[in-house]
Amino acid sequence: HHHHHHHQQQEEDEDVCQEDEDGIVSSIRPPWRWILIGPPRSGTGLHIDPLWTNAWVTVLQGQKRWMLFPPCTPHEKVGMLPNQPQIPSSVWFRDYYDLVTSNRWPQEWKPVEVLQNPGETVFVPNGWMHLVLNLQLTVAVTHNYASEYGPFERMWQQVVMDEPVFAKRWYRSMRASGRQDLAERAKNWHDLHQQEEWTKMLFLDDWMMDESSADENENLACTNG
């Protein structure tokens, strides 16, 4: 599925070495920051960022043209079809732009349009479909991040479904770093949805023990997946 930013061949993406303060989580966290370099007419087709993360993108050089759609917008109406290849953004502008900016287009699906210049930062809220077209040779920096504000529980569920090993360690580090409040929110969401298939991927009760006993069980947990 749409993991990390699949920029296909249209946009270079480059991992930046990770030296941040997140301590334990940083070495195991899924890829989350990139330098993006693309020639004119390159870009990224319509997609939603993985794991229910937010993102910010800052342009250093060049110019990006953005369309961002509210989460209630039906995917198929804007050409994001299941099991179909992503439409390149230059083609999307040709085929869909007039439609989504016309008076016939429902107000609640109205896209946010951005023309982004050097030194400007675009914020992409989680769950928003968006696409980007580079109008010139463009260099940008982007970070994806998880936020406790907004749909934290929904994001937690996505992480459990897509990255269960990481979810387990993230949960432990929430408890270890004094964010029991967030750990509780995750736990309550599990309890609420215990009938659903996704909760079977992890048993939070196993990780409720205090940290000292958790460490002894770490090797055990790894070998058993």
C-alpha cells in the first residue's frame, strides 16, 4: 500500500541521517524525513500520507503547486482509485483541475490550492489527499510526524495495523517517558474495539507490566514476533 512516500521515478527522495532527541524511538521509527529534489513537471500524484501522520514541507529552491482535498472528498471523484496506479500530477492537472475548481464542484469538497515559493512551508493535515507538481527544479525538506492532537486514536489503530512491532515499542516508550495519558488513550481504544480484527494483532495487557520486567521479556517478544 502507499508506504513512505512512493515518489516513483518522478521525484527523488533521500533519507537524512537520524540524530534526533527521540532516544529509543528514533532508531526504530518508520522513515519520516526526506530531502525532495525534482525537475520541472515532476511531482507526487494524489495520495494520503501513511500512518495517519501530519507533514510539513519547506521549499528551499524552485516552486511547487499543491492541491489538498478535505478528508470527506470521495477518492474516486478525484481520480484516486483502488488498485489503479497513481495518476502523475501533471496528467491530473490536465484531466481534473477544471472539474474540481468549477462552480459545479460541491463546496465541502473544495480543494485548497497553494503556490509554494522558497522559504514557505506547507502543512499537510493527516487524512487529507494531496498532490504536488514541481513547476521548476525544486529542492524541499519534509518531515512526517505523529501528533497527540487530532485523531490520535485513529492514528494509533493505523500504526498497529501497518507497523505492529513499532507500535509495541512506541507504546512502551509512551509509558516509560511519562506519557501514561497517551498510553491510556491507546489502551482504551483497544478495549472499545476488542471485537474488531485489528486489535488481535497486539495484546496490550501483555505490556502492562512495569518496565523492569518488560526488559527481561524483550528478547522473548522479539523471537515470537
